[in-house]
Amino acid sequence: MNRPDPMSLDRFVHADAARMGGELVFRGTRVPVKALFDYLRAGKSANEFLSDFDGVSTDAVQAVLAFAEADIIQRVPAA
């Protein structure tokens, strides 16, 4: 799998040292990207996350998950 273009991910996430202590957030919100992974780790769905954070778009969640998936697959050596 090819890793998604980081520039396309940049359309959906943002970090600024002057906001939220430089934490990576979904662009146009104060919702940390980490919150998505916290939801998933807790057994909640991406749809539940989207429902609770209506300022975050489905496209943004899909882009973050695709980037994370590609990064994991790229890092794990083939058996």
C-alpha cells in the first residue's frame, strides 16, 4: 500500500504551537487527532466520534485513518 500524500493529510489536520500547545488537531477545530484514536481504543466507532465532534468531517477521519494504516503497514516487515 502506498502511503497517502502528507500534503493531502495537511488539508485535514493542523498543529500550531500557539494553539492547544502545538497538539495536532483536526483543521478548523480544537479537536485533537489523538481523541479519534482514544475513541477507537475505547471500542467506540468512528461514527460515534463524528457524532460527538460535529466539527470534524468524515473525510478528515478517513484521511487520518488511511495515513495511520499506511504508516503501520509500511513499518511492519513482510513475513
